[in-house]
Amino acid sequence: MPQQSAALPGWLKPANRVVRALHRVGLPLGTIHVLTVPGRTTGAPRSTPVSPLRVDGREFVIAALPDCDWARNARAAGRGELRRGRRVRPISLIEVRDPDLRTAVMRAFPREVPHGVAFFVRIGLVQGADPEQFAAAAGRVAVFEIHGAVEPR
């Protein structure tokens, strides 16, 4: 299995800016939402695109790099907002520590968020969309459970 890259792809920041702008004007893309959490130091809002997924009726979001800024901010704040288009809902974020639940969430990812598989491949976490490869990577990502008002699908 390839080693996980320490850096995010160079195209990610410009792409994230475009996604955030589209959501602000009410044009969501696929399963992508914009997660906004307070920064650890300043408390200023920090936003990043994410793709929540449901497993057994519960909602989760995955940070492919567990020490990326948004994951560290989410751990520190434990709360934020989730935006889909113009709809915004307050949420709390609780990091999942249970290895069995983390594994189940990761196993579901390629089925629930198929367009997100390429990102995990690109950073070297998995080689393809095999759910078992995702399950095997569960210990190398951060998984957060989302609590709060549930948006109708």
C-alpha cells in the first residue's frame, strides 16, 4: 500500500475557494457541503468543503489527513456550521475513537461518496475504491460524527 503523502495537492486550495463561492450563491455540488469551524487561535471562522456520509442513520465526516487544519480546529471547537447551498445548520462535531465504528464509516465511504475516492487515492491512502482498503485505512484518518439538526435529503 502506498504511503500517505504529508502534503495536500496544490490544486486543492483554489478548488476549495471555487466550491465555497458556489455554495455562497446557492449552487451546491453533489454531496459536497461546506464545513465552517472556529479557528483554534483566533476563533475566526474557517471553511472547507467536506462530503458527509451516513452510516446506520448517523452522519459523519472524514479528514483524510488527521492533522490538517480543519480537523484540528474541529477537535478544539467541537462545533461549527454545515452549509449546503444557502442552507446552513449549526452542528457539533465529536471525534470517533471507537475503532469498529471508524472502520464501518471508512468502509462505507466509497459507496456513499464515490467522487471522493480519487482524493484518497491521490494522497496515497488507498489504491482504489475497494471498501476493504478504506476499512484498512481507518486508523490513519480522523472521523467526526456530526450532531445537530438533520437536513432532509
